[in-house]
Amino acid sequence: MPSPNRPASAVTISTASWPMQPHFSPISATTLYAEPISKARCCRPLLTNISTQGSGDQKFIPGLNDDTLQKLSAAASPRSSELYKQISGPIQAIPPFGLGYPSETTQSSYYLGDISQQGISLVSRLLEQHSLFPENTRIRKAENGVDFEILLASVQRGGASPTFPLPDGDRVVRLVQGDHSDELKQICTELSQAVKYAANDRQRGFLQAYAESFQTGSLDAYRESQRIWVRDKAPRVENILGFVEPYRDPHGIRAEFEGLVAIADEKESKLLAKLVENSAKFIQRLPWATAENDGKGPFEKSLFEPPDFSSIHGEPTPLPRRDPPSISGILTTHSSCILLEHHLSGDQPSKREPPRRDTSSSCRTN
């Protein structure tokens, strides 16, 4: 959870483990330190991952019994206690042992019903043929047990449901709007308020494009938001928002929703800008640099296009970012990198806190 001492807020909504895991409110010191070692060891991975999926998407079982976890949730709030009762069974259940294609040992809420890996590939190829991006979709077996439904994340519900025949001619795929509608509606309400406080027209533009994408489920609108976002150079407030994290889909193409808002560290951002200014010198010192190509060697571009860097401070995220296929295809002459500073500070041996597993920057090039 965000620290009150850090000007950042980050949350990841995992469609791979939907319905959403409960929000863990701060636990009182009296409750937490009654059994300090065992409870702290239990809470740290839960709060870090916002789920019971740890490194490599392997499930971990809390080192506390159900009664103790119930007391902890009740100490947080009545709502937390109610939510814990709904998930206490799955938290303790073995198997599944982790995330993966649906089977006896792994699970994925991207794929609902009796769906084989071959069926997933077949439906995914069909979407690609019809130029439908997969990032904000899930696949569900239809009630007849034969056809498939594509669940499209959007506020809008109940619109026209186009169908696409599969190559075998015996089955169809139907597009269904309104997946995660209630959650996205709340997000759109907040975005409409954020527009009022935008610093410039570009920020207003990508916030409005975000809202359009979440309202309709259109990833074309989302791509447009990124074209605008990447041109908003050196903003005081940085953000990453949308279905951008494909790690937990075993097929590697469907994404979970990530939201991050943070205030850029002006001093550290200037240091990064200085590094970029001298990037040509560093490139010439790389092992493969030769005299050709102005001293950069055969593997580098003739003209280096430096990104716009921002350094922010935030809470740990489960995994490093990368661009989903629909966004990385935007590659143009503009680029932007957001460096999550806690990833670096966690690896400094002089720090007392344990090292973070995630040590990469969060970059997006468009």
C-alpha cells in the first residue's frame, strides 16, 4: 500500500484472479505485533503482491491459521472481515499451486469454463484476424458447452453482440460487452474529475481518451491516449493507467489493469536528463562499438533518440513492466521512460530494508 511519506499511489487490478482481491486496510500496531514475527511474515507478501500469488505466479499459503487471519481482517474493518470470509477457502486451498492454463494444478480467470489450450489459441487467432486486440478481454465457454464468448472490459453493457464463425464451421465466438463494468464506471467518474485539474491540453486529451476506452472497450481509443501521453514531456504528475500488464496470462496476450499516479522527483529527473545528454559518449564505450557509424558500431542507430525520463517514488509492484503488443506497435519518434525509484533503492546494500526482487525501470516507448 502507498506510504504516507511517499507522494505516490499504485494499484494493480488483476483480471487473472478476478474477482478483485480485497483491499487490506492498515492494521493496528497492537494487533500486528501481538505475534510480531509470524504476522509480519504473513502480511508482507500479502501486501506486497495484493494477493497470494508470489514470485513466478506460484501460490503461497499464509503462515497463520484461519482464525488468526480472521481476527486480523476484523481488526482492519467490518468490510475487510466480510471480504476475508469470501476468500478464506481459496487462500488455504491446495491445489491450485499457481497461475497457468486451467488444469488440475493451475488456474486462470482469463479462461472460464472447460477451455483447452488449443481452444484458447483458436479463439485468439480469430480475434487477430478481425483486428480485435486481446488485452482487455477474457474467454468464456458458452452455456451450450460448444461456442465461446469474448468478455470485453467496458462500462457499456448489452450492446450489439457480433459473432464470428470458427474455421471448423461448427462453432461461433460471440463478443460480450460489460466485463468489469462497475469497476470501470467508478474509474471513469474519477477521470472526469481529474480532467478539471490537468495542467495542459495534452493531459486533458489522454485522460478523456482513457475514459472513452474504458467506456466502450475500444483499444484504438487507448492507443490514441498513449500517442498523446508520450508527448506530454516532463509532467509534474506522472501516470500509467489501463490494461497493460500481460504477465499473468499464460497465453501472454491478455492484460491486467494497472493504475499508477505519482509526483516526479525533480532533482533525480534532472540527473537522469544529464545522463541522457551524455548517452552518445556511453554508447561509444559499449563492447561492440567500432569506428564505423560515428564510433557506435554496427548495432546502434545512426541517430540516437533519447527518451523523456521521469523518476518517481512508489510502493513495490509485483513485476517489472513491459509494453503489451497493442501499445508497443505505436513506436514512433517519441519515447518516455518512468523510473520507479524504489526498485533501485531496495537493492542498495547500505539500506536496512530487505532487497526487492524487482529491479527494473518502468518504461514505455511510443
